[in-house]
Amino acid sequence: MVDLAVTETLVLRFADVGVATYASLRVVGEPSRSVSWVLEEPHLQAACDELDLALPDPRNGETAGEAIERALRTGALADHDSELELARGLGAGLIGIDGWQLLADCVTSPRAALFVTPSPRLARVPWGQLAMPGPDGLRLMELADVLMAVPPNIVHAPRATVGWSARRDRPAVLVLDPRIPGQRPDSALGSVLGRPSPRSALARHFAPLVDAGQVLPAASTPEELFRRTDIDRHWLAQACASEPARLLYVGHASAAEGGVGHADRAALHLAEGCAFTAADVMAAGLAIPPRVALLACASGGDYRFDEATGLVAAMVLGGAQLVTATLWSLPTTAGYRRFASGPTELVVDPMAETVAGVDLAHCEQDAGIAVNRWQRTQLRRWRDGDVTASPLYWAALATFAVDGAR
């Protein structure tokens, strides 16, 4: 008889109640293995403020360029020592000592799966990056594969789904830096990936798919996939209706303002004048493929709202079982080369590395686990002194999973 490894599943939940935030961690199927703790307002606010100061999103009247410069040059994620200090602070401030002990007790091979449900205040926390108290500075992603839970109201809503195994051999829909009408390449809604070139890392990455005819839109060369002017919501609906394996979107997104209270105003920017909001996606009834990657500004911000009906929810309601999104804005290729303090030669492109890493992960059987694996690889590079493996990219990724997807 062959022994099969049993992987444990843990659930970490946070809830804002008045001035405090309550947290609980439990092992699924073992009620006796659960712990809880309370985050008091001063400690919670201090942790959130430290994180906000490190991110490349504009603060206090900053321009987008100034925010990227701050994050890449002086922010807490700009060098190893300050990043580790931030990760330790978040780890100590957000997870109680009993929580860390339970996580340590559940360390297995293969790793346990940890599903996180943050409260609105904690929606942008990069959970996998958090460091465990102690001299080793082990990260949460090294103890478990960290995934985001999909809100119950979305999980239990009527939705059509199709499994990865039924679609894995179908083409991929690639929406790569679509050209927004009226926007110069160097404008706020300009190019994310830079000028298309057959010699670029991403052109080489996507070349095998193009050669095999396994991409939508159809292209004869890889560079034809980038900066297209024909990818609007109607094209996207038709592409999704052709039963593709997965969808990869790399471009701009507009985050819904937290104070407004409408998560469904979050939007993707396609090659058309009007942004394609989460509400539009849901109203259009797009047949979303089982796997989606949204590498765009704060595309994974659903949990910032009490009603988490943002872009991730729209994808899940349309049929996706696994969605990888970002918790904050990623510096564009041009932004990194302009402001980074480390190597900035043309061969250095953390944005392209992130796109390729997520794309490859989404081809694997357990895509969410594969994204975690890629993040751990980047973490090791960062620890070893490679400043081009910036946590502004790998720590921003969050993978939401439902229906048993991992």
C-alpha cells in the first residue's frame, strides 16, 4: 500500500468590531485545534501605517511617479534590512503568539494550505511575507501555502464553473498591456510593459504559445500580443465564450475608493474609452475560464469593502475557480528602470519576471501552490542580496481559490 501525504488546511479570519479587530486560526476538521486573539486599535493602526508607507501608491498629494520613487528608493520594501523589519512588525502585530505556534505545529511536507479572510482594514496585508517571531525570520509562506478565501456570499451565489482538467489543453486569452485610446505611452494610463520587441523577455516567454497557436488573440509573432487596439469588452466576451483554459490580464486597473463603499466600481482598462468595471463584468455575464490572473493596480482589493464584490468576485461569479491578483500597484517596467536604486539595465525587468512567473504557475495542476512556490524563490533571491527580486512585486500577489482549487 502506498502512503499518501495528508495536507492540512487552516483558516485564518479577521473581523473588525468597533475599535478592535478579532482574529481566529483553526485547523479544518479539528475543532480542538483553534486559537483566537484581539488586535487593539493602536497596534493595528501602527502596522497598517507602516505598510502603507512602504507601498508605491500615492499618499498625501504625491504623484504616481513620486510614490514609485519613494517605494523603490526609501520605502521599507526597498532594502533587505528594512523589509525584514517590516515583515517582523507585521508578523508580531497581526498574528498572536498562539497563532504562530499553531502554524508551526502544522508544518508538513507537502505544506499545509492556509486560507486567509482579512477584514477591510487588513485587505492590503501581504500575508505570505509576514515573518514569524524568532531569530530565523521564517515567513508565513515558508510554513504554509498561503491562499485567500473567497467570501461566502460569492462562493454560494449561483455561478457556472468548469474545472481546470476540462480546459487545460485549450488556448489562453492574453490581454497584454492594451492601448487605451488617447493615452500616450508615458502617461498615467500608458504602457505597463514598455515598447514591444521580439527580443524582450516576455516576447521570448510567449513565443512557444504563439508558435503552437494556443493564444487568443491569434498572432503570428509574440510582439503582436502587446499594445493591441482591438481588445475591448466585446472582444473579451467573445474570447471567453470560446472556452479558453485561462485568462491573463496585464495592464491598468482602477481601484474603487474605499470611502465610497462600492467594490464593484473597480475596473480594468481595455482598448476602449470606458473602463470595464466589476459591475459591468457581472452584468455582461462573461463566461470566465477556470483560471484568471489580473496583474494590474490593486486588482485584488475586494476585501477593502464590507461587500467584497470587486474584480476577483466578478471573475469567480463568471466561472473562475482560481484568481491571482495584486494587493497594490506594481511599478511599471519604465517606472522601475527610472527609479530603482539597483541594476536597471534593459535585461532587468521585475515586472516581466512577475508576469512570466505567474503565467507559468497558472499552467500547473495546482496553480495557487505554484504561485506560492515562485514567491518563495523570489524571497530566497531577495535574502541572498538580489535587489532586483523586489518584494514590491512578489509580495503583492494574492491568489483567491474556491471549489477545492489550490
